[in-house]
Amino acid sequence: MKTSILTALLLFSMLSAKVSVVTSTSDLADIASTIGGDRVRAVSIARGTQDPHYVEVLPSYMIKVKRADIYLKVGMDLDRWAQQIIDGSRNRKLVVVDCSQNIPKLEVPTGRVDASMGDIHRYGNPHYW
């Protein structure tokens, strides 16, 4: 679903006492908490000390997302593992927000991209925050 973080948080804050937000990274959890204040409970899957490119998908993450109202993902292929967690949660009411939508894409490579090239992102630099 293409929507902004602010729109999603405002919508849910009007409908419920506290919005449960799960995010791919701790940066997004902090942004959601700052915007939502005491009306939001935000937790992240990847810890701040962890490489967000590589997160082991655990059943406990799916349980967190099962109980969430909103999932915020970085997008641009940084958190490819997030979709497996979202699907595994089987949360049909979950609003998924790809935070990379509607931002200018920088450093988009042209031509062939593969792992031998190092930390190259085929959709551009996903470290936009």
C-alpha cells in the first residue's frame, strides 16, 4: 500500500488508543515514535548494531508483526527479508508502508549488477534516512 508514514499513523491514531508499529530498522522505529508520541508503540526487527542488509528471519519476528497495525520497511531492496516476515505473520489487517516511495533515488547503477561488485544496490542507495 502506497501511503506515507504520517498518514498511516494519523489514521490509526484516530481509530485506536495506541498504534502498534513494527519497523525493519531502529531508525524507522525512532521516527515512528517521534511522530506518534505516546499514541505509538514502535519496535524494530533489526537492532541498531546489526547490519540491516542481513537479518535472520525468526518466528518471533512474525509474531511481532502478527500483532502490529503498521509495518514500516526501508525498501529499495535493503530489507529483502522483511517480506518473508510480513507474509509469515499472516496479518491481513497490516498496513505495509514502503518508506522509500516518493523519494529521489540516488546512485542507481546502470548495467549489470551482481554480488561480485560489493555493496551495490540495484534500486539506488537505500540509506536515505
